Amino acid sequence: MFKNWHIKEKTRIAYLIILFAISGCNRPLPDSKLIDQNQYLDIHDALEKPTDVYMLTINNSDQRLDLNELLPLKKLQRLDISCKINMDTFPGQLTSFQNLQWIKIRNNDIHVIDYRIQQFKYLEVLELQNNEIKEFPIWLCSKDNKYFKIDLSNNKIIGISRNISNLKTLDQLNLANNQIENLPLEIGELKDLTTLDLTNNKITELPYTISNLYPNLERLFIGGNNISEEHLAWLKKHLPYTDIDANIYDK
């Protein structure tokens, strides 16, 4: 197993089982063996008993990772990858891991999130930073989804589906460093949202429905856009309890 996985010896692998995910996931992970996060482990030893692996972080590989080699990890619930993988359409082979609650794939070449995202019935945290994604698609906005956090920062997103209103449980949304010009009116229906990061986009005004996020919205990041002083004043008036980081006066 993993015979084609050329990872240097003593690659740092965070292989942890915890009783409560610090991201905010509200489902406890199963009890299992705890391996010290700071310990250097050989990848073959770490995955010698694949049915014991619930949480896996791989971030130090010099080689491109073949996701097919992870298929024995049937109980995987959290996956964090920042090395290169063969995937341009998400979720690809990851649909084999039906128990996933947390997916984080950074620094890759994912272009599209397709309809198979709906197959993850337990997914609560989705982080696909630093990819090539151009759209916040309708597939991500199924009424059956129970997302707590979505982070699609540092992509090339232009548009956001109006069906975003279906994400009623969403607490944190990070769309920083994209190419968004407008938000749909339906953004105002995300009443549980506490953090919204829109830093470094092409936005001139937020829709008036943003005021519907009062009083739960705690942090709003809009620096690096083309927000006028007048609109900023309007936002502060209608979101009086929100910490608004605009950096407007630094321009």
C-alpha cells in the first residue's frame, strides 16, 4: 500500500483524533488512539491500520499525491491537504469518503465544484483556498447541506448563486481575494452568519439586504474594494453591532 507515494521520511503528519473539532463542527469525532501532533511519523506507519484513521493532514510532500491511495481510509472524517493533487474538478475521488465532516484542500488547481458535492451528507466545513475556482455554484447551496464554515478565499470567483439563501446554518463565509463585483440580495437570508470576509474584491456596494444580518453579524471585512465613505456610513448605521474592517481611509 502507498508504494507510489514518495514522501520523504519523517514527513510531519498531523494524525489526530479529538472529541470536538475546534472549527466549530458540532459532531464529536469517535474515540481512538491519539498520536502527538508534533511527532514525526513515517506515512506508511501512520496508515498501517487505515480503519483507525479519522483525521489526516498532509502538507509536506514534494510529490503530487494520488488520492486513490487514500481509498482504504473509509472512516476518514477530516482531511487537510496542501500538497499537490491530481484534481481540477472537486470533489473527484473524495466522494468515496462519505463520512467526511471537514475538507481543506489548499494551493491546488481546482477549477470547478460540481454536483457531487451534494453527496457529502455530514460535511460542515469546506475550505478550498488558493485554487482556480471561478464560481460559487448552485451545487454548493443545496437545502440538505448543513455547512458551518465555507472558505473559498484566494480563487477567481466572479459570481455567487442566488441559492446561497439555502445555507441557513452558515456561520462563517470567507470570499476574500476573488473577483466578485456584486452579492445577491439573498445574502441577507443567512441569519446565522457571524463572519463575512469580502476583502480584496471588486465590490462598490453591498445589497441593502445585508442589514438583515443584524444583530448576529459580528465581523465584516470589506477592505480592498471600492466602497465609498457614504456606503460605509450606511453600513455602520444599519449594522451597529458589527465590527466593520474597511481600510477605506488607507486608500
